[in-house]
Amino acid sequence: MKKLFFFAFVLISTFSFSQMQYGVLGGINNSALSNGTKSFNMNHQISLHLGIVAEKELGNNIAFRPKLMYSQQGNREFNVSTVNYKLNYINLPLDFKFFNSPYILFGPQIGVLLNKEFMNYEGEPDSFDYGLNLGFGIDIKRFFIELGAYQGLNKLFTTEISNMTFEPTNTVLQLSLGYNL
């Protein structure tokens, strides 16, 4: 986790002497565990995310838009196996913003697992997560609204469910409301 905070500090301080715009954001998550094309019966619950955002214009209609966010990506229950889990991350989305308003966001994301809670499961989830973001947003004066999707690329743990090997990744839909300072 120290490496993630160091990386975030270096990244943000690199741009601090140039024209940077900063903001805060928060919103709701709808997360799930996915296993490629296989689907599992899940009860989705809503969780939250909070964070800060920076934006550095790189050219006409493109900007670098990193965020540092706390994200709850758990509170789910698998009906087929009664596995309950809660996963809380510090995520660092390294998005690029295309166009002005409305805009498209795309980029990689890395995350560090802060804490976890498993019931009826004895495995240990991977403490590092990485994947890709895709999102859309709109600016309304100093406010912004974003709808984004994150797909993890690394497996979190391995378990057997109904004689199938289950190696899930994080899948998260996020609705964010933010304010540019």
C-alpha cells in the first residue's frame, strides 16, 4: 500500500506546478464478481465510493484525469454457495478524458485491498487489483456527473462452486457526482 500512496504522490506532485484542476467526488457502486462469460446467481447491493480527482489538459479535447478513491466493492451474497464477502479498496484510476462536455473516460486502474470479510469461505483474496475503466460524463457548471464501468483483469481467489472452478474478477458500475474546486 505504501507503493500506491508513493505513486499517487509522485503522480499528483508532478503536475502540481502546471495548470491543474482539482475536485472531489462520491457516489454509488454496483459491484459483482465475474468469471469470464459464466454467470452466477447473485444478489446485488449498493455500496459507495469517495475520492479526489485531478485533471491536466494535454491538448485540444484530451486531458489526463487521475483519481484517488476509497471504494466498497463487496457486500454480496452468492445464492448457490452462500459465500458472503466485503472488499474495500483504495483505487487509483489513471483515466484519460476525451472531449469536453459530454466526455468519455478510458484508462487503467490499480487498487490495493484495504480490508476484507469472508463468511463460509476459507481462501485469501489477492491484495492487489488491476483492470480497465470506461466511462462517460458531463459538466454542469462546477459540478460533474460520471457513469463508469470497471472490469478487473486479475483473479481475486479460486473456489469450487457446483463442481466448477470459480476464479472471479471485480466488475463495478459507478455513478459519481463531483465538484471541481
